Amino acid sequence: MAAQNTATQKLLSGYAGKEPLRSGIVGVLAVRGADTLAQMNRSMKMVPASNMKLLTTGLALINLGADWQFRTTLSCTGEIRDGVLEGDLYIVGGGDPTTAAQTACADSLSVTFANWKKILDDNGIKAIRGAVVGDPRFFGRPFIDPSWQAEDLGSIDGAGPSGLNFFGNSQLFLVSPGPLGKAPKIELQYPDTPWMNYVNSAVTSASGTPNTIYYLGTGFGPFGEFLGQFPSGRQPYKYYSTNSFGTYTCAYFFYNYLISLGIPVDGGYADISPQGNIRSDLLFSDVGRSAAPQEALRPLGFALSPQLWAIVRDTNFDSNNFYAETLFNMLSAKRFGKSSRDLSDDAEMEMLSVLGLRPAGACVIRDGSGLSRKNYVSPEFFVRFLRRMHGGPVRDYFVSSLPGPGQGTLKYRLAGVQPEIRKRVRMKSGSMNGVLCFSGYILPADGKRENTVFFSIMTNNVAAPGSAVAPMLEDLIVSLALEQ
């Protein structure tokens, strides 16, 4: 079947020839077996937004394994004498993104801390003469990508993972309007961070104006500022900002947990600064005693994260940037034995090449989440990757990690479509200003795998809001599901 003869191809040509798609860029490829059902600019490399998570999660499943788990190790310096640790307790992170997280797969913080406490019990530790030290050194710096836009760096979407994380390295604030022209009320909900100093430079604007609240923080000190406007008359709004000191926060919370159980910790809590010092005061990174090398620490025991397949599912269902960036970092640790952002770019390209997918010239990889506008992937490459995943040993884990209409980030997609079509669609959405993409599978109505439809529908540089673009793309998806 030639693409130009299909109903979907005709629909695509019609939509691409009128606004809002006509003045933007449209790239499409949809295939079933040897048949091309629709195509347009199939080889053009485009900004994929969160469709990038397809590559990240798929490669993680293949290279780490569906049952693989992150490891957090409790280690120490000094000796244990009569139930007293005469040294520091190190929480050595292994990159686990789920610590204190709110996704479906994550354990509650009480369960996580109880597991860590059991490690102390198994070693007979009833008191600590040193500090609780959060150790983030498993992942190399920087923890964020320099190509991310400034407007994203203060929100939860731009929270970068370190070796030891807490609550997705974010914070939850409740924003309520104040008097017109004055600052809105901004209250920290969780987690408590008493070392932080916040400046509220935002303004309460007239009713009906847009909400433009944003946060600027820095990893160079415990300071943050809220800016933008919040409309009067609006209901309280939950805003998730980044927390540049997730490792420090984790140490603080575990320290307080131990104190609450009657376990004294004489040295308080600390993290390890970029300069390699044990840092109990976030104002000073370049002073203090040096942290012990990880190889010199004495392991006491370890705790494991949820299995990777569950983390991948939450990553794709919720389009969780933090989880995706953690997996991105893990791929370089797996491939090269060490982690950095540039190494992770190289790791994904090499892993794609090993799969025979010929990524050179078809994609440019800058991050794992799709937040960077320096990512470029063609619809044709996405389809090649989707086919490779569908034919591989982790197919079921990967396909089931993608939401269908009414689930996760697709909660309101294909809302009025017949249930028998909706239940067959499994796809990842991706959106940012001027970008809307859908890539995934349409499962066969007859149950025969060879009749699966693989598709990637991408739009870039479209000035219209997503609400004007999405119905056209959804119509294409429904048309693909109806192709016989």
C-alpha cells in the first residue's frame, strides 16, 4: 500500500496545507509491516520534547535490565565501639531517583528510612559521634544540562539528579494571591529547608491575567527568589521549584529521623561540596575537612530501589524529567564505568549503534528528558527505534510503560474516540512552546503483532497553542487505527 493512497496520507496532506500547521514544520512516519501508511518530512531532524524519553527508557531497559535496581549504601568512617560509631555515617547515593518521591513506584519515606535504620541496627549502632553525611558523588557534575533554558531551571522540570536525591530534588510551595499590586503569599509546604533564604519579588496582578510565577535558585548558596505575577481571585496554586541541595536535604531528614528515635548524632548533618569538603553550612563550600574517598569508607549495608521496569513506567506515564535524567546518567555509568552528561550523550549514541539503528545523521542527543532544544530526532528514527523495541526481549515492559488515552499525560487525549480504538493506542507525548509530538504504537485489532502500527507525528515551530494543534494530530492517530 503506497502512503499517498491511504486515508491517513490524504488527511495529513490536508492538515499540513492549512493553518496552524502550514506555517510550521510537520514530520510524520507511520508504518505497518512493509506498508507505509503516512509520511511527510520523515527524515527531517526535529526537536522531540519528551518523546526523547522513549530512547532513554528503552535503552535503560535493554542495557540495565527490567529487574535492575539502584543501590543506596550506608557506610562509615571510624570504628564501632559498644554501640557507638566513632566517626561519620555516610549515605552513599547510587543515583536512586525515588527517595521521598511521589510517583506510584516509590516507597514512602518512612519505609525507606526504616530500611536504612535496620542497617544501623544490624551493625549494633545506637549512637553516632560524627555527622550524617549525604554523599552525591556517584554521578559526575554538572547535574543539570547547560542547554536547558533559564525559565525551566527553577521549576521541577529542570531539577537535575545527583548521586543522592530527595523528593525529586524539588520543593512544593503554595501560592495564593495577595492585595493587588503587592506580593502574593508563597508558603513552603515540603520538604522543610530551614537553611534557605527566599525573596518574594512576585506581584499580584489583575484578575484574568496569566500566572507567570517562576523561581530562580542557585547551587552556589542557600538563596532563591520568586518572580512573575499571580492573578488576584485565583485559587491557591501548587508550584514545584527545584531544590539545589537535595543531598543536604536527605541528610537533614535522616538525621532528624534518627534523633526522633533516640539515636544521638553529635556531628549534625552535612553533604559533600563540589570541592570535596564535608559541608555543614551551605554558605561555605571551600572550607572544612575533606570527605573520605569512597573507596576508604566501610560499607555497613545497602538498600535497593524499586525495579527498573516500575521506574520506567512512572517515567513515561508521568513524563517525569527527573527520572529520565537519572536513567540518562546511569547509561554512561553502565557503558563507561563513570557518569557525566557528555558521557551519557556518547553512551546513548553507542548503544543505539549496537542495536543497528544507525543514529549518526538521524539524531542528536543532548539529554534524557527532552528538555533541551538541542535534541534532534527524525520521525523515521523514532519509528526504527519503536520497531526495534517491539521485536526485542523487553518489548512487554516497554510497551506497557507507555500510557494510553485517559492515562498519565494522555488523560485528556482522544477523549471522544471509540473505546475500542482508545485501548489500542500506546504512545508518548512531547510538548513545549511551539512543539507537539506523539510517537508510539497502535496495537492490532486482530491481535496479530505483525499488524502493529508504528508511528511518529512531530510538529515544530507552530505558533498556535497546543490546544489548536492536538485535535489534528489526534485525528491522524484515529485514522491510522482505522487503516485496514
